[in-house]
Amino acid sequence: MSRDPIEEFFESLDRTRQLSDALVDEMFSLERLYSQVEGATPSPSPSPSSSPSAGRMGRRMWHRGAVMTTVAVLVLGTAAAAITLSRGPVQSVANMACYQGNSLRSTANVVAYNSNPLATCSRLLHWPIPSKKGHEKGALCLLSNGSLAVFPPSSKTDRCAILGLETFNGHLANPEVAKLQIAAENYFAHHPCESLSTARTAMLELLGANGLVDWKVRLTGLTSPQSCATLAFQLNSKDIDIVGIHR
Amino acid sequence: MSDAEGVADYTRLVNEHSRSIYRYVMRRLSDWSSCEDVVSDIFLIAWRRRDQLPPRDRELAWLYAIAFRVISNQRRSRDRRNRLTVRMALEREGFDYGSDDDSFDVDSIMSVVKYLRVDDRVLLEHVYWEHLTYREIAVVLGISANAVGIRINRAKRNLRLLLDQNFERDRPSEILDRKSEG
């Protein structure tokens, strides 16, 4: 049976038809939205349900990907204690974020991931050196996309939990995949406007070299010869997306 | 509604609908790098209006209505800035696809788009891209459901005429397929 030509017409014009949900998630940062929402909230009022606390609470809920009921909100103290214990490995080493303050609202510098994140961020942002007697420590937390967030030294404890984030447990979820991610990021850093086909070949070679036989490379976004290839990792589905963007 | 309930509802709203809103914006903006800012604006407005959140079955249309206005405002201000550019010939029609994106730069399709009335196109986009009902489109565009029905029939008739003129030999998808193969 032939299709409705109007439906076909609009489908042809739909720029998002090749975008997976995972890729959309990669492109839209919920963390940034929550920070903006908190920033847009009026000054605190004396009420216990004032907006800043609502913002923190909301962010925690967002990062957990769950919807808390009002009852759960009322027992937040108990929940916070449970969250404190939550630790996990880095899933994505595409990059890491060095935050200038102890808030997701503070400016973040996104840098290449490495095995000494505190030293890297400290050098980059000129954090004060913690005194030997003091209890100030940098905080290593996990963002919802599985990458590392690094916060400056402070004497406060449980900072990841306060921000609604998991605490980094010091491990990589999958070292082979991490190696692949670092190599792929390195490739794209040195080839800022590669063609999609060349980038695909390079990624296939990297997969082979790292023995990741169950991974796939997909082409998406703009497909014109003038477009530039960019990179997106779909860790759950084991896909490398080569996304064509405007030059 | 308490503030805690408002926050919980808003969180659920974002979790459930952020992808749909992101796609809605991406379909209509040529510059994908600005999509995140636009989506953030939409959800910030939703946050400020969280006390007006409709019942769950109407939430998405409510968000689309906010998105429609944010995008329209953005186009209007950009149009003012770029009035003298040649590209404005298309953008004044409200149609906004990157000129260097040749997967859409297919003469036959673009000629149809150029001659399609803006109102007709906006209505049909909501039918074929977001698959909204007449009642939901009425919410988004701020017109009556009856008017939506009448205008969609007219829009389909107009578009069929244009398509018949432009695609006597080829269907849109075949043109695009050939383009991507080449």
C-alpha cells in the first residue's frame, strides 16, 4: 500500500529522524538545565520549602532519574544518608569537568580525562593547596552521563551527595572502553573537521586495535560532503556515533 | 500545591518530556548548537509556570505551546537582525534549514516548501512530526480545535497540489535517497 505523500514529505524534512534517544540525551545536558533552574529561582525566603533547597532537592532527584513523591521529600534526611553511601566507577572518559566552586552552577572547565584529576584541575584553576593539618579535600563525583566532576578542596563532607551525585569509587567501569574513548577523543582533537567516511574508518581501526568486536560505528546527523565529523559514545548500546555537523 | 509537590511534578515533567521537546526544537532550528539554550529557556518558563501545570495527559501539548512561542520569538528577533541577507527570503517564511545542509537542499522539495503557506506548514508539522491531535494542536497554537480541523484540511489540499506539481515523477523520499547515495 502506498504511503501518504504528505507524511512522506514531512518525514523527509525531519532532521531528527536518524537521532537515537541516547544521542539526544548526549546533546542535551540536564545538569545545565537544573543549574539554570536553580539560578533562576528567587532569593531564599524563610520558608523551609524555599527555592534553593527545592533546587538542590530537585537536582538530586533528576540525577537519580527518579521521581520522588512528596512523602519522600519529607524524609529527605534519611534519603541523603543513603545517597552518601552511593559510589560508582567512571563510565565515560570522554572528558571530565573541573568546577570552580562547590556547585554545579559554578563555571566548569571541561578537559581531557586523565588518571590524576585533582592535580589537573588544581593546576588549571589555581586551587589553594590544602594545609597538611586541615581537612580540605577535593571531591570526585560522577555526573549522570558517567563522566567525572571534580570540585575544589573544602572541609565539607559528602559533597557529592549534597549535589545529588554519586561519589567516584576510584575505578573505571571498563578499562578497554576507556582506552578506546581516550584514543577516539585524541583522534578527533587532531582532526577537527574530518569527513564522515574517514572518521568511520579510523574508529573501526580503533575498535579492532582494542579488541572491541561487539561495538558498532554509526553515521548520523548531516551527511553532506561539506559536513564535519564529531564524536558521540553510546556506552550502553556499544555504539560510536559519528555525527555530521555544519562546518 | 506545596512547593515540594511542585518540584516533584516539575522533575517528572523534565524526565518524561525533555527528549520530545529537544526533538521539537531541533526540527525547527537550523543551528543545532542553539537548541540546548532554547530547550533550557522552554523548561525555565515551565519552571516559572509550574503552578499552571495541566493534567498529565495535556502536559506535553502545554510544553509544545511554550516551545512554539519561544521559537517564534527567537525567529522574530533573528529576522530583525538579518533582514537584509539573501537567506532571509526563506527565513521570513519561517522556514529555517541550514543552507549548507544539502540533505535538505533538494530543489524539488525546497520549491514546495517555499510556496507552502507558513500557517499551513506550521499546522502540518505538528500533525506529521509530533503526531498531535487536533485538540492538542489547538492548545499549542492557541486556536480552537474546529479551526485546526478546517485549516488542516485546507493545508493538506494545498500541499497535495504543490506536491503533484513538483513530484510528478519522483516521491520526496526517492529524491533524498538518490541524493544520499550519490
